[in-house]
Amino acid sequence: MAIPVIDFSKLEGEERAKTLAQIAQCCEEWGFFQLVNHGITEELLERVKKVASECYKGEREENFKNSRTVKLLNELVEKKSEDKLENVDWEDVFLLSDENENEWPTKTPGFKETMKEYRYELKKLAVKVMEVMDENLGLPKGYIKKAFDGAGENETAFFGTKVSHYPPCPHPEKLTGLRAHTDAGGVILLFQDDEVKGLQILKDGEWIDVQPMKNSIVINTGDQIEVLSNGRYKSVWHRVFTSNDGNRRSIASFYNPSLKATIEPAQELVEKTDKQVVDPIYPKFVFGDYMSVYTEQKFLPKEPRFQAVKAK
């Protein structure tokens, strides 16, 4: 079974209705899909691959080799223990955002310029994807974006980019690359390695590979899209497995609500035209409160998180 692939360019042509329906089905039944012909040039994506790989080699690799995770794994192997490392991930990761630009890597030629350009283009794609979700859900154009921006004068949605590498692991049976979880935020856009696999999603009780595909962008829906859609769209469990072969690159960008934004099911989805009211399945909450709970419970079931913020 393979993750659905959507040709995003067909939204502009005669197959628009069919493509909208395909995306709706992906959001309702999968929570993950791959976009091709998404409008981000191959030339830019190739530059992103280059600077990300060079940054890991030149600025990150040595630190990872001396990291706590590597030390814990070595200690476990030396003890010849049958145990596994349960609460760590075999991942090197750092965050890029507009707010922390002065902390971006500086030693890799072209890194900052390339990633700024990439994030600019990807943010535009995120808005287009949210507008498609608006249309499919019967919401006004821009509804999700406006909800994520929050009501305050200076509030805006947060757009962050996680640059991760999952190096070859000498004992992949001992730990995961990234433990199973759902994503806390809104819409996630992933530019993953097109050679080394590792990402899996949970579909109908089975773990399925998100197949590497050259220069595609993987879209997945986070917990806040599940809330806004009143459960029509689901955030899906996913994980990364380790391998002793290949250094997997993963660049995940997420369009999240402002921490002050109030999130709740869209009124249009709980009030029907015949005046019959559908009970909202999810509570109303401030996203910052949800993130406080998520930080403590990321790798646990999501339902108790919604109940925890309901009580706030």
C-alpha cells in the first residue's frame, strides 16, 4: 500500500473537481499525501538538499557522534542488554524560524539564503493547501489561515522548519529514529529524502512506508486541523525507523496557529443548514495551552490532550 500522490497543478485545469475530491479523500482517510507539480522549482529543491547535507556534514555530525543518544546506545550494547532505548530518538535536529534567524547555521555556504528562499516558497504553498481544505470543508476562503493568525492585532501564525538527519545506526533494533506521535500544529509540509526511507504512518492498524519520491512535498494534517474540521480530517500517528544504511534527510515545515489563537471546531461544521446542530467533538482552547500539554505528552495518545485543555 502506497501513500496517495496528488498532482497539484491539476487544480488549475479541467480536472479541478476531481483533484479537490482526491485531496478531500486523502485528508479524511489518510491524513498524509504527496504533492507533485506543486510549484516549487526543482532547482531550488536541489539546492536545499545540497546545503542541508553539507550543513550536517560540516556543522552537525561531530556533535551527534558525541551526543547523549549515541553514548546511551553504546552503554546498552556494552552491557549486552536485551533492553531497548525507549525515551530517546536517533535524530539530529534543529529549528529554523523568522524569530531565530540569528541562530541559523553560518558555516555552510549558501545555507541561509537558500533556506530563506525555500521557506518563502513553502509558506505560499501552505496557504494554498489550507485554501483547498477551506473549499473542501465548505468554509470561506482563508478561514483556516485566519483562525491560525488569532484575533489580536499583532498575532500571526507561526511557520517553522525542522531540519533533521537520521544517521546510519549500528543497532537499529535498539531504538527508533523518531517515536510514534501525531503533530500538534496545523499543516505540515515535508521535503523528505528521496533515496533513504524511514517515515511510516499508521493506517488501519498497519504501519505503512511513506515512499521516497524525488522532489515531492509530503503533506500531513496536525491536531489543530482535526479540531477545526470537527474530526472530518484526522491527524495521524507516524514514526521514523532507524537503519544501518544511509543518512536520511528530513526537512519538515509546519504552519501552526499563533500561541494566542483560540482554536475550536468551525461553526459551519457544527451548525447544519436545516438548523440541526451537530455537537462539537472537540473543546475550545488557546493553542498555547495545548502546546504546554503536548510538550509533556507528545508520544502519548492525543485524546487526553484535548480533555486536558478543555479543563483549563
